[in-house]
Amino acid sequence: MVDGVFGTVDHLVNNAGILQLRLFEDFSQLSNIASVMDINFWVSIYNTHYTVPHLRKSKGKIVVIASTGAWLSTPRFSFYNASKAALISFFETLRTEFGQDIGITIVNPGVIESEMTQSDYLSELYHTEALICPYYKCEK
């Protein structure tokens, strides 16, 4: 339907993420964090599944926004980090499956100042990380 309205599909950008910041032991119901995997992982999988036939025709590209959290062990980020690591693993596998038919780029930004990172904990983490990596040089 998308290609019928807008023409060909050349690119898909998978950029979704939510946080539930808690220590693992503080989650009383693990089912309450299903939304983290649903949004951070499964939304990209569904988007990709339905877009692949169009991208094959156009020799298109997929861009995936993951996170450095996929390989950093930051307290309170266990499920967020796991969801982003799952994205990387999944799309690295698709890169092999698709070969040169569909290009895949995985972007792994660090903590970026945004509405999602406005908690006191993340604000402190952002400023600590900024001492190591000069994010202040990046545009918001």
C-alpha cells in the first residue's frame, strides 16, 4: 500500500526506544517490562518484515538505531540494553541473509540529551559520559 501511494520504498529507518529504569531485582512483575521489548525490538522486526519485499525491488537500505547500551553494562538498563543487543544481533544476521540485495546500517549512539533522558539519574549519566565523549559538540 505504501508504494502504491508514495512510489517505491527505498529506505526504512527503525528508530524506536523506551526506558524503564530499575535495578533488575526491583521489578516485581517481569510482565510489566514486555513493552520495552515490544517497542525497542519487535516494532523494528515487524516494520522490516513488511518492508523487505519493497526494499528487495528497489535494492533499498535499512537503518537501525540501536545503542551503545547493547554492550555496556549500565545499572538499571538491563532490559533496555538487552532489547538493543537483540536488535544488533538480529540485523547483523539479516545483513548476512540479504547479502547485497538490501543494505543494512546499524547506528549505536550513546546517551543523547532528549525528553527520554530527562530523569535525574540519566542527566547525571549524560554529564558524566560527556566528560569522556564530547556529545555537547553534536546538535540536538
